[in-house]
Amino acid sequence: MVGDRESAAWVQRSAPTRDGPAWRRVLVTALAALSSGLAGAGGCHQNAATTPPGAAALPDVAALPDVAALPDVATTGTGGAARLASGDAAPVKTDTADPGAASDGVAPADVGPTTPDAARTRTDTATKDITPPSPLTVAGTFIDRWANVGLQLDTSQSNKGKMIEASSSAGAFADLDADGDLDLVLVDGRHKAFVAYTSQPWQWQPKPLVETKEDGLRTICPTDIDGDGVPELALGGQQLLYFVRQKDGSYTSEALARGLKVSNQAGVQHIATADLDNDGLLDLVTAEYSCSDKATVRGYLNRGNGLYGDDTFALALGHKTTAWFVLALDSNGDRQIDLMVGHENCQPAKGNVFYRNKGPNAQGARFESVKVPPVFLAPIAGGATPMGGSAADVDLDGDFDVVLTATGLIDMVAAGTSVAAARKDPSLAAFYLTAMNSLLLAGPAGTYTMAGAEWGLGWAVSTTAKPMTSWSARFFDFDADGWQDVYMTHGHDFQSMLLGDEGGMRPVLFRNLGNGSFDDVSAPFGLPDQHLARALAAADVDGDGDLDFLEGGQGGQPLLLQNGIATPKQWLQVRLKGTTSNVWGVGAIVELATSGATLREMVGASAPTQTQDPMVAHFAVPAVWKAGALTVRWPSGYDQVVPAVKLNQALVVQEPPLVTVSGRFLPITSPTATLVVTARAHDAAGAPQPGITTTIELTGNAKGSWIGPTACQPDGSCQRSWQVPSFGVGGDAVIVAFGGKELATRPVLRFGLAP
């Protein structure tokens, strides 16, 4: 047993240098020297990994790096006792937003919309001068509030004729009734889904949503097809389900009526909402799972009339792989959503795929599959098999880095590879690293460098000192020191069950030390020393400025963790309301200038296993830093500035009406049917900007036409009427430019009789 003094020493021990321990440098160097196509052990639920050349007969788990320095987390964790201490919920903050507040002598920059491919200007101060506090002084703990939900989910096992694998539940936070409180959506991983409405802080009233006939209901994605502020619910299992809330609070199942359908030969493992074609409407993208060539990545475009259309092949998606998750993010700052897709390494294994969005001016389809080493090498199989991901500016250099979880390390052990041997033998180094969690540091032109091992995010060990199978990861700054930390879930898969070690797995809190390394500080802050989970959802449930977490459960109930960690912090939460951009601002980059550094969040840039987080940018600000302006870089191409923003509030920023359309869809009923498009220039503060030349045009292949004169006004506004063609089905994209600079968002005016 480790005493309190030793436990404290673990938290406060000296951080490794940026170069990291010698074993990390050797592995990283060896990986760089080897071919990126070297076969590695991928995570696989149903197929054993092959033993690589030179593999040792037995895993040497005792020789894991840094294991000796860890305390006995099974006996030192505060999780059990801390979760029993209920305490009163933190008071809900009621600060009102004041976007117009400005300090003396500070005026917003008078700039118009930027071009979509304009390089982002970095305004960071030198991050070398930002020193993390030492020793760690934060206190408090996470407190489990699951009992307050009033549900006991079915945790029995499902038998598919192979090894029995416990079901994996999942949850999502969403304001289902638009009353300002976060409600819950829950799936038990098997047959049932529930909604739980907030009755008071940390209290919910659950109601059944659906019970399916097929086993495996496991995926949740709130979205908003019509932008009315009331989310619809897309659920995945053996089918793609879609539920719409009615005025009386009931839900109707409308998947087929809305144009959503998947083959019954492949289930839906993950659903993400994003504006795939940047027309200002939220679309859906699904990752299908079947361990066969029937599974693919599918895109459903929002038609603007309450319907979706399956545009998988028109978008050039459709990569044939057993996909596990989709991370939608703007990887290169061009205001277009790219897609990172993680695959499951079961046959046929066709690799992780990176879909680059070519933008509206590119020839052909919207997306193209490109190789982005070291992880996204499709159609080459092998390499890492990530199960979830999250993006953040982890090193404060202005770019968005990505953490990807992997199941492969346990595969390596199951295959008989010695961890100690892999550390010493360069021929096994690449095999070893592809089986670990990945930290991809963003570089120029959309490139990435692997740093998971060097930074200490490669893996965490269980209470039985074995490497764990990781599933979901979420960047967030838990101690308000300006650096992004990582919360990660761990749970079993087929091969961890072969090892019989699933009972020792636990969630992990990795603290970013600010010097190129992370440290496991789970036990001192109340995370349980044993809990199996895949899914993870994050949101500020009680409005106190920090993120709370909902972990799914495998063979047990979920964890609903109230963040009770007390830090001398400041905070800001920003929710966006798009007008020309999509309604949630998915893909927008929100920048908070402070006296210490410029902090950045990308809205929606997180893809936990089986679920989706609310679209909110969350900033934790060190107590000694002073806040300056807040800049929102909208997907439309417009940059909006809130000067001298006030901290400790939940702020709503609404995009000004750059482009408005009288409708998005016209049936072919009359040759005189028209839609009216209005555009108006605005300055960075959101005020109308006169004296700007404003134009409204159609793309070159347009089928409709403008009627009447071009009514561009000297006050920076312009209005034109679009006439629908007299036949056919299709859509015309509208190009709006202010002062010769085109917006990145192009509303699509659709016509016809069907989606």
C-alpha cells in the first residue's frame, strides 16, 4: 500500500523534459526511420493479431516504462470515498451576456469578411514564458451523480455466437425542450433508449424513447435539421433511427420519412453532424460497422425542406471499411469541414481514411481521400486503429492537434509481443507505436507529426499494471492553467477479455504539464480506480464554468461525474448561432485573446465513441490572465469580434445576417416560382457596413436564373430573385461577395419533387 505522502509525491513529481525519457526518444526515432506502411497490430474485437517477427513468447508487463513510479492506484484512489460524498451541487451561474461591452479606448477592428483561404494571424504571446504551476495546487474531486438520473440500464451481455462481450451504454447532453437546461439522451447498448429531462440541478426525470427489436442500439447524435433550436435525435444500431420532438413533448420516429436509410447488412457505429458542403445547413455523416465489405462512410445532405438525401457517392465518400468513428474538423483553416475516419482492424481491413474537403470551386466531387501520415494511410491497411478522437491547440502554437485513442496495445500483448522487447528492438518500434494512442501535432499545410509516446499519452496502465484498451478521449483544461488536458475512457474488447484483465481498467485524467508531456493524475481527483467504459460525453451541466462528464458502462452502470475540482479559475463558454453559417457554428474557430496567450477552440471538434458533445466552446482561463477580445472565425468566412469580453459567463454570439434566403426549396409547381436572396456587408462588430460593393451570383452550372435587375445598393446590401427551372430536380449554389471577397458558405437553392 502507498501512503498519503507517496501519493502526493506522485502528483508533484518532477515532470519529464520536452525530449522525454530515453525510451520514448528511441521509439519515436525508430518510427520515423521505418516505412509508414509497416504492418502493426490494430485493435480488433473479433480477430486475433498476428505475431510480428521477433516477438517474445510472453508479455513482460512488469517492465512497462514508468510503472515503478506509479502508486498502487487500487489502494490510493480517492474515487470510492469521494463519490459517496454527495454534497450540494454548485450554484448555477446566471451571468448575462454583454457582447457590446468594451473597455476604455478599445474599438473593434473595422474589417470585412476574410477570404476562405486566408491564413490565420497568430497573436499569441511567447508560450515559453508560460510556466505550469508546481506543485499542482488544485483540490476537490469528481462526484458520481448517476443515481440522480433514476435509471438502471440493462447491463446483461449479448451473445452473438462468439465470445460474450458486455454491452456498452452511452449518453449525450442536449437541451431537448429548449428551456436552457441540459437534458440527457441514453442508450443501453442493446435495445432501449431514454430521454431524461432536467427537473432541477443534477436531477432528471427519465422517459422511454424507443425499444428496438435488433440488438446493439449504441449511438447518439443530436442535430438540428431546420435550425429551430429544438434538436432532433439520430440514433444508430442495426438501423439508422431519427426522432423528432413534437409540441406535446412526445417523439415520432421519422427516419424513412426524412430520407435516412442504411443497409441492414451494416450497423451504424457513429453519427456526426456537420455542414459537409458548407451551404449553411447541418448534414449527417455515419460510420458503418460490419467487419465486411458492406460497411462504409456515408453522407446525408440536408435538403433544406426537412429531408435528407444520401449523397455518399456524389460527395466521393463511401470508402469501404469497417468504420468506427468520424471526426469532423477544419484541419487547415480554409473554412471547410474535413473528415478523419478511424477504422476497425477486422477483415477486410482497408485503413483509416482522411477526407479532405476540396471546397466549392474544386472540380468534381466535394471530398477526396488523401494520405495524411502517420495514421491516415488508406487504402493501405494496418497501422493504428483509433476508436475516438478530439482536437485542440495542445501546444498553444495556433494549430489544432489531435489525440486518437487506440485498442492495439492490448492486441500486441495478446499476440505474445513483449513490451520490454519492443522498447529495445528497433524492428518492433513501429509495431509498438501503432498499437498506442496517438497525439498528432499539427504542422504546415495540414501535416501531422506523431508525438503520443514522447508526450506520455501512449497508454495508461490498469490497477493490475497492464496496458489498457482506450476508447474515447476529450481535450479540456481541468486545472485552468491554460494548457489542454485529456480525459480518456478505457474498457474491454475481445482481446482484452482473452487476457482476463478487463476488471482492472479505469478512466484516466492526463494533465498537460506545459512542457511537452502529460502526467496521469486520476486518483487524486476522484476518478474511480475501476470502471469499464467506451463512450464519453462532456458538458457544463450545472453552469459553474467547468466540464462534467458522462461515461458509458460495460457490464455496469454509467458514471455521471460532477466536476467538483476547485481551482482559482476564470472561464468563458461560447455558444454560436449561425445565420449564413450552420446554426450551431460547427467548424467555427473561437479565439480568446488574453494577457498570457491566445486560447482557441474549434466548435464540434470532438468525436468520442458512440456519441456527440454539445456544440459549445469552453475556455478555462488562469486567474492571473486578463481577457481581451473574442474572435469568431465563422465557416461562412466572416470574422466577428467581441471586444473586451467579460469572463465567468455563458456567452451567445450570433452571426449577423450576411445572407438571407426566403426559402431553401421550391417544388416545380409554377414557372414563376421564385426565391429571394438578400446579402448585406457587416463589419467585425456585426454592424451593417455601407460603401461595400455587394454581389449575388450563381455557380457556372446553375439551372435556375435571376429575374429582375441586379439591385445592389450603395449601403452595402443587394437583393435578387431566383427563378426555379421548369423541369428536373437539383439545386443551384449562390455565390455572395463583399468587396470582391467571396464567402465560403454558399447557400443551395433546391428544386424538384423529391430529396
